[in-house]
Amino acid sequence: MFPTCPNRSDCPLTKAIRIDPLNKVAYNYLAYACDMVGDIEKSDWATERYMVMAPDETNPCDTRDDLYAGRVRRFNQKRTGDSQD
């Protein structure tokens, strides 16, 4: 139905979504949490759900753009060997 937090079966974010499947904030935080541990598929899933629930809000698009920019930055750091942000 929806992903769980990486490495945790009792993730508070997924519990919040189970309680309230329309909890936009939980989807937003889940997207960032999954991205931080490299679970891109779950991060994108949570971001997409957030965007569908709030199509007239700017924050879902900002979240997606922020996550994509971070992925590009990390890719370039690995490619060039640069460890700075």
C-alpha cells in the first residue's frame, strides 16, 4: 500500500500515514527521510502522493526540486571526488 521508512518497521511517518492517509506533512517528511538513506523509489512515491494531494500548493514542487537537486549534487560529488556541499 505504501512504503515503510528505511530500516524501520515502526517508522512514525508511516504510522502517521496509516492513521491519516491525507497527512501531507507526513508524506513530505517521508520523502526526505527516504531520500536521505538512498531509497529513491520510496522518496519519489511519497513526493508524488504529496503533489497529488496538494496540486495548488508550491511546497510539493519545492520538495521534489530540492530532492532532485540534492541527487544531482551527490552524483557530481561522487563523479569528481569532491566531498563539499
